[in-house]
Amino acid sequence: MKRFIIRRLFTSILALVGVTVIVFSMSRMVGDPRILLLPQQGYGMNQQEWDAAASRLHLDRAIPVQYGYWIADILRGNLGMDLADRTPIAPKLTQKFGPTLTLSLSAWLLAIVVGVPLGVLSAVKRNSLLDYVARAIAIGGQSLPTFWVGILAILLFAVWLGWLPVGTMGEGFAIRNLILPTIILAWLPLAGYVRLVRSAMLDIMDSEYIKLARAKGVVEWTVIWKHGFRNAIIAPLTFAGLTLAGLISGSIAVETVFSWPGIARYAVEAVWNNNLPVLAIVTLLFTVAFVVANFLVDVLYAYLDPRIRLG
Amino acid sequence: MKTPSRHLPFTMVVLALVLSVAVACGSQDPPAEPTSTATQTSSTAVSTPTSVTAPDPGNGTQPSGTVTIAVQTVGTRGGIPRDCPFCALNTSAGLQETMLLAERTNGDVTVQPGLAESWTVADDLSYTDMEIREGVSFHKGMGDLTAEDVVFTFNEMNPNVTSGAQHDTGGDLTPVLERTEVIDESTVRFHWIGFAAHYHLQWLSNYFEGIGIFSKRAWDEMGEEWMRENPVGTGPFELERYTQNEGIFLTAVSDHWRKTPFVAEVRYLEIPEPSNRRAMLESGQAQIAQIDLKDWSALFDDGFEKAAEEGPANDLGIVMGGNYWETHHPSTGDTLDRTIDTSLPWVGNPYENGDEFDENTPSMQRAKKVRMALGMTIDREGINDSIVEGLGLVSNLGSIGDNDPIFQANADRWTVPYDPGRAKELLEEAGYPDGFRAGFYTQPGIEAEVGDAVTAIWRNELNIDMAMDRQSYSAWRPQRINRTVNQLNFHSMWSAFPATWPGEWLISAVSAPTGFNSGMELPKATETLEAKQSTVDIEELEGLTVEFQDYINEWALYPGVVEAPQAAIYDPQAISEWTMYPMVNFALGGAKAPEFIRLAP
């Protein structure tokens, strides 16, 4: 197990380094970064200031040295400057991480709380009305574009029925504002849980030891949840780790449609404004989230399934 | 359709007359002593106060209620004067105030006293002295306004004084304002490099990119970093909170010197999706919203109304990108390093026969025919009816609005006929009988829709296939800065001002090396700009304008398409009153001057 963890840790670090190289290279591909410092109107910089900016940004050094400075700054917590208002990026990321985490965790929990039992029931009540409904929810969640569903939901629940607000996070912790974006964001992973759990449960419930349990007269509830579900949980558990990382980075459409002031919106604005320092850091952050989640899932998976760590 | 620029030339006539009298009556011996005083007691239209700008601290009641405004973007924080990326937002939101205030009186736009109570222009137009209003307080307990605050603000944002200053208006002031100086405790002096008749209105009032006054005490006591986070002004609203991508949250100043707001709180919320802004307005979650033009008619049918003052019309003129015809910088004389790519059908090279500018070179004549063909194959009426819902105006020349009095006086010459047949003949003469393929950059929204319509007509009528470039403006903008534009593209703003204003800098090399430029550098533009900055005589200014527009028209350098209106839409059932200053920036979706918003009972 120890060797397995060390091996996974090493490959994770390697992946992180690779990502930093790619992100840095891409940020340098668009030309001279100093162009981004010029205001939209006005007379910009004179030659002296232009040269000073090169020195300040280490552009007068070789590319690998520039990369070294960049990494060193990040490790020291200096994530650079937001070109939009020329203020440090780090406090903004902290500020925007809260709304994103609130939304992502809510959606993650909703997807698990609803998706997993629905998957189990769908398998147990195979070909029933409940099964058909669950499968329809799963197909809808996986095939309907999030932004489109979001806009329709706003039209229905906010404009026509007037039950919920159109968007924004509201003042303080406004539950009403959280409901629609959470449901929309949760739908896709919920669909994944339904399909994954249903499939796993169908396999398990057909196995010999389940038949034996039933033959021995174990009550159906215990058969399903103790003997069936516990053995079917490994795949959804793996899925859950990656889903959380995916929700944090993948809420772009939902944050845009619902005007949610999180990291994903920040990233979208950075794309539109050619705000490369922000884009580089956000990309790096998302990638780190995935790599860390992947690592934790690998470890958890190995812990739960001896075949992995011994193989 | 109302347009803020319509009557401005008449104002300029008055202003020019005042200044001319000042020059005529004043001493001829330099240095000139001030002899003309335009104060609030003057009888001129320039300085007569009105009920809007007169101090009116009491509404009878204390501010109450909250108004929510849904806008596409709340931009960036106010910053510091040296580094304020979008400072017009501060004045538009009522957070900061300008030295003068713009006001529309009987259709004309005039300047009124603002933070300056009175002012005096030197006989030789080299400076303006302004008397600061007493008893105006900064927010957050930063004391009263002084001459030091005004000088601090203007010198910090002026690249002529502060090297590297990047206030969004600062760059525009480089050829205009040399420096600002404290004369005494309540008097400041603006030293002009070149004084044009409209400069008080353009640079010192809230009309265009008026410069809001920052607190020097905040800078001295709290430091730069604090000030970046906490823009301090004297406006009727104080900043409670600004969160990027979320909103601006303002609270009313309860005893403001000029206008105590009716509402206690204003919330500008950033709602990027146009459909959501409309949904917020319709559901009552917002009382005012920035709405796409295509939705206006439906909302009007449902009883919603347009704000009293519109922002500048989005006048879409086509820049024939790549015609960089200037060889030396107008101010420094430095040689300009430009590539004139004559493989682009609309680009001509006037230096094919040597170092002298020659408009008769083969490429100049060929490109002129191509540009004329493009300009006369635009169905302006059709585009206005279909894309702009009939709410806009056609635009024949991109460098002057069709409703400008100077255009109207010359409309017979400057109206471009829709004549695809003649255009085909011109293309054949230019050597493109089978059309050509090229690039056209547009920003998303109305620009892209109009661009698609124009290029569809070109494709059908002239077999010209335009590849539409839709990358973000920020990503594309370096081409403008570097003078490497090789596509057609739109540029708007000309119709926001009277044609007599020196807008020619937008297509001149004067802003080189790193300043804004539309994609062309024309010696004629520089020549006109310099001439306009050396006179306040309105007839001379009009003459220069006509000459310049004749040149643009003859060489088909800037064909216009359409002027699309821009304004905030509000719910009259929620808002009973909302007057507004004429302000031709489109900050905050046109939802400006919130101190005049009164909620319905």
C-alpha cells in the first residue's frame, strides 16, 4: 500500500509540473505580455516605461528563467496581478472560492443524496415506472445542455411562476438564490450516479451470494442495502471524488447563467479580457484540484479494493 | 431618436463667442492676465445654473428604499487617479464628482458649476482658473475638498506629469493638458497645451470621460493599497462594497451639497446574460436593466420605458484597416515603422513613387475604387429596419453622425447611394471582377449582427467573401496598438460628439507608439486635428470639419452603416422619476446619475 501511494504521489507531482510548463508556455505564446498592460484608450507607455515593464516582469531573461521566476512567485503565494484593475490575484481567488465551493458542495451533496438512492431503487425496481423515471432523469441530465436548461428554469420558476430569484448570490447566505443553480449544476452528476449505481446494483443483485442471502431468509431491505449496496459502492465512490473536482472547475455555464460570482465566472471574464495572469492561475488551480482529487480517489480505491494495491 | 450631440454646435458657438470676446478684449501682452470670467452669475448659457445643478440638499424626506439595476458588467474598481482603468464609472454611479456638470437646456448641452463654483479663461487660452466650492465633504471622513485634491487628481492621472499614469482618460489629455497647479487654497489653474472650445465640457465635466476628484488626504493617510480598494469621492453615494463580477453596492449621503438622493441604497448587479437581465426586469427583481436592442419593442409593449437620456449611439462605421499613410510622428518627428500591405484590396500605398505622399499611385487609385464599391453596397435602410428594429439612424459616413447639422447641410454630397451595379463596375476597374476574400473583425452583439448583414450583401452582390473574426476585443486590441490591423473593423464614437470636435486623433499617428488608434493613420487627420486645436472660431472649425469629411467621403475611407441607440430600460411602475445629466459614456449600461431616481410609492 505504501509503495502504491508513493508511486501515485510521484506521478501526481509529475503531472503538476507538466501542467505548469504547459500553462506557462501558453501564456507566452500570445506575444509580448506588456501589450496587456496598456489601457484601451490613451497614450500607453513610453519607451522607458516599456523597458522597465520588461525588467519588472523578467521578460529580459531567458524563457526557462522566466518560468523559474513564475513558479517561485506562485510557491511564495504571489499569484501575480489581475490586469483588469491591477490588483493582486490571490485575495480575489480567496473571495471567489467561497461562492464556488458553496455551489459545488451543494450540487455534489444533492447529486449523491438523490442520485445514489434513485440508482439503487431503479435497479431493484427494474422496468417499473420508477425505473423509467430514473432513467429519463439520467438521460436528460446527460444530454441536455446546462446553459439551456438553466435559462428555461429561470423562465419557468423566476419569470412565470415567480417562486425563485433569476440569479445572483443574494445578500448573505440566501438559500432561495442557491436552489436553482444547485439543481441545474447537480443534474449532470446526479445522472451519472443513477446510471453507475443502477448498473453496479444490477450486477451485484444477480450474484450468487445475494441469492444465497435471500435463500437464507434475510429480509429484502438488508439484502439490498447491506449486501448489495455496500459491494456496489466502489465505482460511485470513485466517481464522487472526481465529480467534486469537476463541479468546482466545471460550473462555468451555471455561474454565467445564474450570475454567480465564483471562480468560474472569474475565469470566463479573464478569457474575454485576455487577462492571461488570471487565466493561468485559474487553470493551474483547476488542474491541481483534479490531480489532488485523482490521487485521493486512487488511494481510497486501493484501500477499498485490495486487488488494486496488490496488482 | 434623441441624440446628445445634436445641438452641441450651437453651444460651441456660444462658448466660442465668449472666448473670442475674451481674446478680443484682453491684453495683448503676454503673459496674459485673465479678463473673462464665466461664473454662475454670468448671463451666458455656459454657466447659468439650473434647478438640476443648484444645491438641493433636501428632498423633504430622508433617502429610503433600494433600487436594483442589472447591467452587463460593473467593470473594475475605481482605483487611484494614476491607475484607473474605467473611471467614468465612478462619476456615472454618483460616487465621484467632476469640476463642472453637463446639462441639457432647451436642447443644448451646457456646462454648469460643479465642484468648481466659477472659472476664468486666460486671454491667450493658455490656462483656466477655477474656484473650488466650499463645504464639500469627501466620504469616509476624509475632510473637505481643497485645491490640493483637484491638483493631486489631475497631476496624478496626467502622463505629462506622472510618468506611466494609466487613467483611462489621462492618455487623451496628453496633447491637451500640460499640468494643474494650486494658485491658492481655493483656486486651481489648468495649464493647457492646446485649448479647444469644448474642452471644459469634454474633460472637466461629467459629459464624456469627466475626471472625478479623488481625496489627497486618503492617499496620504491611508496609502495606495487602501485607496485602490476604497475609492473615496464627494458624490451623493458612498461605496459600501464593490465585488468584481458581482456588483457595486452604494449607500446615499444623507445631506449632500448638491443632491441628496431619493433612494437609500443602489445595487448595480453584474448580470452577463442578456436574457437574465430582461428576466430580472420582468420579474421585478431589478427596476432598471441594460437590455439588448432586439428586446426593446417587446418591453415597450409591456409598459417598460427608456431612460430619459440615452448614451452615445453605437454608430457603426467601417474602418478600412491597414491604411497607415503617415511616415513620421506628428509631435516627435520620429520615423514610424509601418507595413502597408497592398495585397489587401482596400489598402493603398501613397509612397510607391518615392518618399513624397502621392495619392495617384496605382495602388491608391485601385484601393479607392474598392472602398467606394464596398461603401455603396451597404443597404443601410434595410439594416436599420431589420437589425436595429427601425430604432436607429442610417449612417453614411462613419466619421460624422447623419443627424449632425454639418452632415445635414452637406447631405447631398455625403449621402452614399445604394448602388451594387456601379459597385460591380468599380470592382472590375480595380481588377477584382470575381470579388475577393478578406477578414472582418466584429465584437459580439449588435456589431456582429450588423457585420453579418453587411458582409452577406457583399457576398451576394459582389462575390466578396469576408471571414468574420469574432475573438474578444481585448485579444484583438493589440493589433490596434501595434498598428498592424489588416482587417476591416467597426469603430464607433464619432456621433457622440459634434463633428467640430477634434476626433481625428482616432485615425492619426498622434497617439503612437502605444496609444489607441482605429486602424488607419492619415496625414489629413493629423493636419485637421492640429488646425482644430489652434482655433476657437466656430466658422473655422466648421470649415475644417467640412474639408475633412469631404476628404473622407472622396476617398471612401470610413463608410458608415447604422447608428444603434443605447439606453437603460426601467419599470415605470417601480420608478416614478428619473432625470439624468447628459453623459455620453455608456458606463453601467446607461443607468447613470442614480441620485435622481425616485421610487414609486
